[in-house]
Amino acid sequence: MKLPAHTQTTHMTSPLGQMLLAACNNQLVGIWFDNQAHLPDLSSYAPDAGQPVLQQAKLQLQDYFAGQRQQFDLPLNLTTGTAFQQAVWQALLAIPFGATCSYGQLASRIGQPSAVRAVGAAVGRNPLTIIVPCHRVIGAKGSLTGYAGGLDRKTALLQLEGVL
């Protein structure tokens, strides 16, 4: 994944570990847990904890972890992915707090019912963990499968939302 040239970053501590946030042109382009799968190399991007969207994201994530927020209101930039990935990520945004859907259901929602594996790969590369709720996607029989941040974190997020 290649982020925009003028991306700025900051870190925050969450109940599930350190998180890295990235923004460009006052739009959020990434949120990752430290050491999660598909974490891009952000060493060449400038740290800037003062960028307004990064501060808003931190506050909204803190509210979410405190059980005081169910929806996020942040400007997002999902253009770092392919057109297919962007379609999957947009579909993820439609999964409400406290609900789940399977990879197969998600594939059907984007009009690609036979692309379950490709949908799973796109979900795994979601650059905006929690905000774009990939943790709400589960296996066909309700199993907790695949989460770039680790299944322990997926379980904790679904518990926080009252799903488990």
C-alpha cells in the first residue's frame, strides 16, 4: 500500500495496544495496531500529532473504547486500495455497530458472490481498522476468522460491541 506523499502520522495508546494513525490533507488514510499484518512502512512520513483529523480520530477512538461511541464521524480517504478493495471497504462501512456479516454476505453485497476469497483478502488489507469495521466480518458458520490485528483483538472488539 502506498500512502499519499504528504501523509502525517501519530501514535495513540488503546486498551488493545499501541495504534498508529495516518492522515493527509485532513483526511484519515490509515489506522493500524502496532505489529499487525499488512502494516505499511511509515518511516518516511512526518509525525504530526497536531493535525486536526488525527486529534479527532484519537478522541473518537477513545470514546469508542470507553463504550461512548458507536459511529465515527471522520473524513476518510480510501483511495490507497484498488477499485475492488475500495468497494469492499465501502461495504464494510455499512455494517452497523453490534452486528456482523460473513465474507460470503459481504461478497454478495458488492455484487461479487463468487469472490469470497478476494473479499477476504481485501478485508485483511483494510487500512482503517475499527473505523472501517473489518472486525465485524466473520466466517460462514459464525467462526471468528481472519483479522490483521489478531483474533484476540477481534474478539475484544466484538465483545465491546456486545456481539460476543
